[in-house]
Amino acid sequence: MVQARVSEAEVSIHYLGETVAVYPRSHGQEPRIDYRHVIDSLVRKPGAFARYLYREELFPRAVFRQAYDRLEAAESGKASARYLRLLQLAAEFGEDRVAAALGRVLRDGALPLADVIEVGLREPIAARPAQIAAFTPDLGAYDGLIAQDIAAASIDIAAAAMEVAS
């Protein structure tokens, strides 16, 4: 049994007592379309993208819109199919990674083709950053500073005592 819980701020989907999805609640008349839910069917019929009623919802970030515009300018007949493949990569590899790759390709002035971007996404990600040696301070330097402060304070006290005495 699947349950949907609606609150003022969000809609959460639960299955077997576990939360499987949480979405911000839309308060307007405009629906929210998550491209991850429709991308596979759109890839099979890319011609539907051009006439899709909620097409603007399928541009999750400005860089995706820029990629589509670049594809449209280069070859409008294949732009929809090529863009949907990019969106499918975003669903598979993560929107952040694909957006970063698109940004690099667009800055270089190249055509954002899914095959090129997928090659970069399939490269192994570094497991962890390089090890950095921990800084171990020389405590002797602090002892020297404290000794200087004590000596300076002693001089100040002696000077103050001489002033009072005179």
C-alpha cells in the first residue's frame, strides 16, 4: 500500500512505512513535473517533447536550457532527441554532475552531445582527496611567548612600583 501525506509545505510518498520521496508542495495552478518521472517515455518518442504542454518544466537549470538552445541552433531536427538524452543522463548520473559537464562544454563553444558528456561521467570519480599531514605546532614557541609576557609584566610592575615610591 502506497500512502501520500500532504502537509502545508510538502507531499511525501511512503511505501511499507518508509519514505520514498518528498516533494515541495505547489500552491499555484501550475503543476510541477519531475523530469525523472517522464524522461524514459519521452526518449522513446522525442517528437512529443516539442509539443509537450509542460516543456519548460523539463529544463531543471539554466544550463540545460542553454544546451537545448545550442542544439536547436545547430540542427533543429535532432535537437529534441539529443536534449532528452542529456536529461536522461541527468536522471542516471545526477543533475549536478551533468550540469557541470554541460557548463564546461558550453564554455568551450562545443556542441553538448550526450555521447561526449557520458564519456566524462563514466570516468571513475576519485574515491577520496589526497591525504594531508596534520599540523603539529611547536609548543616551545608558545612557552617563549609566555616567558616574554611575564618578563614584560614584571618590568611594568617594577616601573609602577618605582613611580608610586617617588
